[in-house]
Amino acid sequence: MLGHNNSLSEVLTFWDKLKPSEQKMLADSITTRRYSQGENVHGGENDCVGVIIVKSGGLRTYILSEDGREITLYRLFSGDICILSASCVINSITFDVHIDAEMDSELIIINNEVFAKLAEENVYVENFSLKETAGRFSDVMWTIEQILFKSMDKRLARFLLDEASRTKSDEIPLTHDQIARYIGSAREVVSRMLRYFVGEGLVEQYRGGIKIVDKKRLREMI
């Protein structure tokens, strides 16, 4: 978990390149907000929350298809920073991004106007913004590549293994609907593939979750 005082210098790599007056302006612009699981943080069009630093908890960033299907772009956890939540700072971002708290979360939010001013006047802040944005778009492209070019069984196997690695547990307390949103698929497709995984002895299902029972064979699938 991030400490409030340390988080700025640890996460904002340009901190030491700011003048004392700029450090004060940035620090004074910060607010801390708590969001409950499932609560919307950033709503898309014309919604500019500011630059988000995840102090604790986790966020899910996604877009909505025309038929209302959610496609998860990437997820954020403690110590991660989100520039796309301040899309008004970066004029070239023209698509709507939604961000929800996927668990109870505490966020440090930098005022978008202050951040935009610093990015305009300080090359280190501008470079930081561009680097963070490029990194997130790399995550987005990876997600699109998975959806377009990877078969469903490989995508699901990778997701389950990644979750197990992240949480350090073979039990994954996610519903079929949640998994579908994370990997950009339909719940019915996920349910069908999980039934296949169960039949092959790769996983077991319990109410509200999945348990991996054969990691070796799951890894061989991807």
C-alpha cells in the first residue's frame, strides 16, 4: 500500500525535476477519494476526473461496444497511475474510456488543470505523460490482439493463470460474467469453455469462483 507522502516521489518520476513552487502547486491540487466496489470512477465522454494514482484496491478500465458489451482494456492496482482518466489533458484521446472500482479502493487524484499546466511548462512532466500514455496504449493493443487473434481457450487459460499469479492463489473468486467482461467475450461462451476445462480436469468450479487444478496443462495451452 502506498503512503500518501511517499507516493508522489515514488510514482511520479518527474517529482525531483519540479521547482519547489511546482511541487507545492501539485501537492496542493491532490485529493484522496474512496470508492466502493462496483462504483464508477470515470464515466467516459466529457468526464475528466484527473490523473489517478491507485493507493489501494483496484480499478478496471474498459470501453463499451455499440451493443453494450464491456471490453476490458487493462486493470490497475496499488501503485499504478492512470493518465487516460485525465483525457482532457491529452487532446488526441478521442474515445470514451470507463473506469470502475473492482474492489473497495482509495485513490489519489491530481487535478487535471494543474497537471496540464505542469505538462505544458515542464518537459519532464510532458515526457512522463507521453510515456504513461504510450504504456497504456500498449496494454490496449495487447488486449485487442488477444481478442482478434487468440482462440477462446488460450485467452481463458492465460487469464486464469495470470489471476492465480497476481493473487498467489489457485482459487479465483470471479463469476462467469466477470471473467467474460475481463477477456472481452460473452458469458455464455465463457461458461461453455469452463465446462470444457472442467471436463478435461483443468479446473473445478464452485459457487462464485474457479479453482485451478492443473496449471501445467493450462500453461501448455497458451
